[in-house]
Amino acid sequence: MSADNRIQRAAIKQSKNLEWFNTMPGEQMAIRIHSSQVGGAVTVMEARVPALSGPPKHFHKDREEIFEVLEGTFRFTCGEDEFDVTPGTSVVVPRGLPHSWANVGSETARILFTFAPGGIDEFFVKIGSTPPEGWRELSERYDTWIVGPPLLVSQD
């Protein structure tokens, strides 16, 4: 960030003031810190993820993604690695690395994720009002390149 874009104030968002919105079926998210609050440096999101749910395998060309598990157990694939993480665990996914994750528990779980740099905020707001056939196009407009199915695929 250049000297001209320095943030002059702390960005604060209390959990009681979060505005939750629907994203994927059964999932809710809230923007904890919007990138506009911090000169584009980061986007910080919180998600309530239903059991056995998560996004398709994807990567970001222009940003790192940092996860912090708040409640529940999540399974991650990052490149060739697959591992489970529990509350208090952080995972940093470098730009360009295909990854996916899923709540592998039997209850709704919570996860915090940060994108650096930010600027991806509106993707999450828009995906809930976009039909599934439009997700790939929307994703690519927000530096999210889908390269595979979700980690857990329903066997209905």
C-alpha cells in the first residue's frame, strides 16, 4: 500500500452488528471487514456452514486466502494435501493453489476467512442471488477460478 493509501483509522466491526446474508444453499455469511474500510488491503468474512457442505475446488490468481476455524471440524484440500482442522487452527492458502474445504461435522460450523488483498467482498453478496448456472461466470469476475467439484459431493 502506498503512502497515499494509508489507513488513518482502525476498522472495527462487532459481532452483534454483523449483517448475515444467504450464499450457497443453507450457508450464511457476513462481511466482518469490507475492503473499502482498509484501502483494499483485506476482505474479512465469517461463514456459518451447514454440515457436509463447502465450495467447489477453486483458486485465486491475485490473492491469498487465510482461514481460521471458529467452531466445528473442516476438511481441506490444498494442492495434493488433505487434512482436517478444528477450532483455533489457521490455514494460509497461497495464490494460485487449488483448494477446497467442507464442514465434515454433523452440525453447522463457523469459519473466518481473510483475503489479501481484498476486493472480493461483493462476490459473496451476489452469489446468493445468482442461479447455479451463473456461478462460474460470477466467480471469475471476482478472481475465483473453479477447477473441480466440492470436496464432499452428495450421493443422492
